[in-house]
Amino acid sequence: MDSYGTAQLPGDWGHQCDATAVWTAPGGTRAYVLLDGVGDTAAVRAWTRTAARRLARTAALRANAETGLRAERARYAAEPGRHAMDGPQLPCAAAVVVVHTSHTPGTGGPGGTLSFAWSGDARAYLLLDGHLRVITEDHNERRAYDGHGDRNVLTACLGAGWDDQETEERYGHAAVETVRGPSRSGRLLLTSDGAYEPYGDADRDLADHLTGPPRASARRLVEDAVRRARALPDPYADNATALIAHLT
């Protein structure tokens, strides 16, 4: 059985602007990335796919999700036109990256790590010992305004020029947040909001998809997400993307 798998559906959008990437560095450190591109154009789709591959490679080679994501954010932030917090922007994407090492970086010895970093509302979940928990906290106006803001308006993303201080002052959280801990065996799930929002807070339902081969599980999850979205009173299905990995 493959150790990871991905699946995507465009929903009711004209373009699939989500992207995933997996990169394994020499020595076995592996980075898993999911980006949810902002917009519905061929240009956003192309940018997001390239950005996902770049982020996965950078994070894997640095053996750390946070330093990898910050390095790529800084690279994009250096481009002209990236610093407007309002109005039209160059392509950007909600980003989540997870780096799994099977040994202590730099030593080759035992004591692997699992690091998470995100900027935006793409999510990471972990299924450990039968319990599913969401690791990330969304960067959107719903969080910034205590549940009263628009969940579709991002407060941070890969491709934005604003730094931690600017983001903190405006929205109450850093531009990049991170969690790091020891490696454990379990299932990793990365999703775009088009995949997790139709489930609402039904984490049990998400966990039901984390059994069996990862690719088939991811496919079932996104198909069910689109089906649920189209069954709502105001039906509309977003791009839905999931990456599932079996961590050992």
C-alpha cells in the first residue's frame, strides 16, 4: 500500500486552483504540502502548482515546516506589488505544510519530528490512537472577528507581503503559525476548505475516511464533500482537495 495519496475535484469552479506536492529529501525527510489558490483562473492554477512544488522542496531540504514556509513567503514578498493588504493582489494561496523526519535533523540519530506550519485556512489533521484532532487554526475573518467575520476572506496566505507584526496588529495572529512535536505513527490529513467545510464540525465523519489505502480514502473524502456541498439549501461546491499520509 502506498504511504500517501491525494485526490481533487473542481466542484462548481471553472479551474482546479488547489495543489498538493510531496518532496522527499536525501536521508528520508519528507514534506507534505497543500495549497488552496485564491481565485478561479488558469494563471492562479499555474502559480499554485509551481508554488506547491517549491514549498515542498524547500521545507524538506530544511527539515522544518516553519522555516520552509517562511523562506517561501519571504521570496514571494520580495516581488513588487505584494504588500497591499487590500485590493487586487498577485496570485496567492492558503498554505499548509507538514515535515516528517524519522531522525533528529543534523544527527542521523533516533527521535524523529513532525512539524506543521500554515498561512491561511488550509488545514492539517492528525488521527492518533483513534482520535482525530485539527492541528491548525484558520487564518480568516471568521477567526479574527470571533466567529462573526467572513470565512472566505483570508487574513494570511502564501504570496502576501505583510509580515507577522502587520498581520498581528490587524487580525490578532501571526502571518505564519506553527506546531512541532515528536513523530508518532498515525494518519495525516491535509485539506482545502472546499473539502472540510461541507463536514462542518463533524470530525467523526472526516475520521471515517482515514481508513484503507490513502489514495482511495482521499477520493472518497472529496467526493463526499462535493456531494454534501451540493445538497445544502444554497448549493455550491468549492474546489475540494485532500492529501492523506500514513505516518510510521
